[in-house]
Amino acid sequence: MKFLFNLLPRLSVFLLFGVWLIGPVKGQNGKAWFNDKDLMLVGSYYYPEQWPEQNWERDIKKMAELGFDFTHYGEFAWAAMEPEEGQYNFAWLDRAVELAEMNNMKVIMCTPTPTPPVWLTSKHPDVLMVNEDGRTVQHGARQQASWSSEKYRQYVEGIVTKMAQRYGDNKAVWGWQIDNEPSHYGKFDYSDNAQERFREWLEEKYKTIDALNKSWGTAFWSLTYNSFDQVQIPNGKVLVAQPNPHAILDFKRFHADEAASFVLMQQEILKKHISEDQWVTTNLMADYSMVDPLRMKELDFVTYTKYLVAGFDMGIGEQGFRMGAPAGIGFANDFFRPITGVTGVMELQPGQVNWGQYNPQTMPGTVRMWIYHVFAGGNEFVCNYRFRQPLTGGEQYHYGILKPDGLEVSSSGEEYVQVAKELDKLRKAYKPEAKLPPAFAARRTAILYNPDNRWETENQPQTNQWDFMTHLKKYYSAAKSFGAPVDVITEVKDLAEYPVVIAPAYQLLDAELVERWRKYVEQGGHLVLSSRTGQKDREAHLWEARFAAPVHELIGVKEIFYDLLPESRESIVSMDNQSYAWNNWADILEVNNKTEVWATYTDQFYKGKPAVISRKAGKGTVTYIGPDTDDGKLERDALKKVYQRAGIGILDLPEGVLVEWRHGFGIGLNYSSQNQSIPVPAKAKVLIGRKELKPADVVIWQE
């Protein structure tokens, strides 16, 4: 184990660069574990260790009777599995698995590594992470152990091995979830373990301290290092001024690599013992910045967790706060699915929760709409968190399928029951020969994503209004409003598969990528770039050239500069006799003669300068959208022109309305606060609902 652990810095660096330089893992085919004819399976979490054993049989039988296909055990149960060091107790878990099998339900088995038992952390307090204030994180919650601790990994190897040996051939166990939302929940680890591993990571990447000094620009502020042992984890809490931005970027890369190596280490252990019929995944929080799903593509597939209504997302319209925004589930679907071609939702909000900024009731029908949005996004399964509302602990106000009495079905539980029945109807209508309709295929769109761009712009936003994911989702939401199937892809993907490729705020790039973009456009593709693109190289250095020089020829400009406004000021861009307000970020452009100007700034000292431009190149086009607006209307209208000029037929859906296609079914969803009419084809047969949708309603049809 010691030898393997010492190799992990090398594995981490491979993960960092392998994400972008290699394609999908050979031989990996997540579809082998799923049948299209099942459409999507539905499950619910159950925690036998948290309930009296006399309740288990009743509860699990009830789960099956309500239509659930699988359940989920073990993620927080290490203390129940190993109550004392080296003394294992799996009898209770054996019984729970047996009850699921008796009721014809599959089991997702979970490694319990987010919650080390107190005997472990008391005996080895050095396994605990340290926060940015230098305080050792206490036992008493979850995710408190350091991924970088060799000692902790030794204990992880022990419990995971025991579980794999016991359940690896159990026919009731469908698959394995590693850990739970591995993330440290917004905190970085500053422990001695992490410090040592970070230095090893840096030495593996840079080889010499001189190379690190050059890349980090340490001559600035006399930061020059003489050895890797002098390098500290960059921590703004203990520095007088801001940390070195290149150090921050590398530390975020390292942190994401540590999470990936912790997860993949467990997969390696599992695969030594489990049947080929069992798959391995982990569940990551969608949109989460600090852990990178792309680094975990060696898993059989990666799943996600999603909560939409907790006071953080106002959604669309007056009642949007009860439904969330459509890009919440939508973007997660289209981000996680392309990683290996397969995904699922391991944890979906069950209704009202307890941990939000405030915790409103969901709009009636919303949970059902979310489940169908998960289905529409190509997920193989969806799992509800959780079956029973807990009576004790930190989630007492968190809804379950059952009410606190453990007998009656909750209002959102009824929506799960309804979907389970409706899926049976859809399975009977399923046509395996169904193909993606030509109109959908013609508007396939890719969003190009690299976490380095996110980490770099978040660290150096230049304005308190900048938010990378908000910026990206303006383009994503615009494409979805056109009825476009969207994949969120990395640079290894063949761009030629997509009529339109959007690369929002692609700040870090190199000549090779720009050349790929040029060839894509010349061969007939339509490329859309946005503000901040091409400003720096892969290590976040400004070019020793004109600002964003590598993209000048591609987009047809001579010069670019940018402006930022106070929150209290707005300026105007004009396009096609329409006015659009901005104050976040704006790239101002000086164009060449052959570049078409679509929009201009109407005020400030650069009045009349181009804001949105487009040019033809070979068989395709490249469009550059300079401003980042609050409402996204400029971005949507400019993107609409791209599709229209390319001859790509689009839908023009109202805000909050989605139309998707899966397995021969058309799916319409209404996230808006108003009644909406869905463009169901005239000859289609409506199977569920009707085309006139009230808020949080669904229609499904078959052509």
C-alpha cells in the first residue's frame, strides 16, 4: 500500500493531463449494465442502521410496493460495519440486502469512507483535514478526513476490501457507489499530509525548482524558491496580499487530482474482488468547482447529485423559487453523460429540504417534472434521497418518500409513485428502432469546457459580478431554448460531430486548440466564442503580444480590450435595432475589413465600437460575443442569428420551457410560472399529459 500511495503523485499528474490528451478508456462500455427497454430505473435511499430492525421488513416491502426498482445502502455506516478497529459486523447489512432481494429490488452498495468512525479519528487525529485557519477539523460531521493521508487510505483499503469480498458476488448488489459527494464541501485541505503531497505533485510536474519559478513568475515580489520543500500551499488567510495566481491554479488542479486518486484507488480495490456484473461509480455535486468529474472518467461512469429548491435559485417567474431553473438538471445531464456515455442521478431532491438559505415547499408536480427531466437527459436511473424522513440528526426537516410516521406517503413521494406507474406505460410503448429526428440532429450543439478556465477566472474575476458558470449557462440555456440537443465536451472530442460549438470564456488555450477551431470552421462548423477567450496560455500567463493575440486572426480582429462597470451603472449595446444592457464584462473589438459587425456599443468613450462580430471562413463561421450581460438576452439573440444564418431550423421556446427527445419519446417540460403550450407535432400520439402545460407539468408523446 505504501508503494502504491507513493506512486499516486504520478497518477495525479497523469490524470491532470490525461483528461485532455486521451480519449475514452478502452473497453469501457457502461451501457453493458443497462437495458434501453427499462428506459430509466427509480430507487430510494434507505439507512437500516438508522432505524429499529423490526421496521426494516415493513419499510423495504413498502418501498417495493410503491414501485421502486432499487435501494441504496451503506455510505455513512462505517461505525456500524466496523464498531471497533478490526472487528467487523456485516450481519445487519446482510439482512438488509436479503430483504431487498426478497422484494425483487436491486441494491447499490456504498463504501462508507465519507464518515470515518470516532475510534479511527481519535487514535489517528493526523488523518483529519486542516482548514484555511489552521484548525484541525473535528470529528462529528462528514468528509472530515484528508484524502492525502496515507494512514487514512490504509484504513479505507481495509474496509473497502472487506465489503468487496463480502458482497462482490452477491446477485442482489447491482453496483457500487464510492464515498458520497467527495468534495470536503467547499473547503480545501491545508494539513501536513496535503502539504507534503502538493510538493510531490509539483516536483513531478516541474521536475526542477527553476522550472516552477519560471512558470509561477516568482521573481515578482521576490517569491523565488530554492527547493520544493519551501513551497507552501497558497492560502489567502495567512498572506498580506493575494496569493500567486499560478500557485492557486496548480493547487486547485492538485486538489481535484487528490479527490480523483482517492476515488480511483477505491475502484481499484473493488475491481479486484467484485463480479463483472457489478458497476462502480461515485456521485458528485453538479456544478461543483472544487472536484472535477472529468478526472474520474476511469470509473465505469460518473453520477451526480442535484438539489434545485433551497433558496439559492429563484428560477423563472414569480413561482420559480419553488421549481428551480431548467439549466440545473439540464446542464448536469449534458455535462455528466458525455464523460463515459452513461450517467445516472444518485441523489435527487425529494421535496422540501432542511439545509438551504430558506427551504420552501416545492410547487406541486415539481418533483415529478424533475424526474422526467432526468429521464429526458439520458440517465439510466434516478435515486431519491431519502425513503424515510429522519426523526433524529441533522436532517430532521428533510422530506422523504414517507412522512415521519413511516407509514403515509408524502406529497412528493406520491409524485415518485406516479412516475413509477407512468414509466411502465412508456416501457410498453418503447420502440427500440427509434432514431433521433433529423430536426433535432441538425441543431446538435457542443459546449466546450475545461475546468482550468473556470478556476482561473474565478481566482482573478476582475469584477465582483463575474461568475463563470452563470456566464456559461447563458449560452447553454439559449441553445436549449432552440430545442438543441447539447453535449458538454472536452477538447478530446471530435468537434466535427456538432454543427455548432460554443466555447464560453475560454481564457486558457494554446496554438493547437486555435488551429483545431480554425479547421472546424473551415470544414463547415459554426464556432461561437465569448468574452475573455484566449487571454492566456495554459499556465495562465498573459501572451507577450497583443491582448488575446492567438485568436485575433481566427475571429477577424486587430485589437481587443475590455471594460468593467460598477453594479450601479449600465451601458447599452445595439443589435438589429434592439438595445441590450450590460455592466459585468465587455470585450471591445477592432475588426478587420472582412469581419461583419452585428452589434455595437452605443455609449462610453468607445461608442460605435463592435461588441458582437462574425466572419465566414471556408464553409463555416466564427462569431465572437464580447459582452457578458445579466439577463442573457444579447447572448441568446446573437446565438439565434448564428443558427439562422447557418440554415439550422430551431424552436423558439418561451423562457422555462424545454423540449427534449429520448428513446423515441418527445418530452415537454414547463419550468415557467405561467401556463405554456408545447409544440407537440400534429401527428404525434400524446402518451402522458397534454400539450397545454401548467407550471411544473410534463407532456410526453411519440411520433
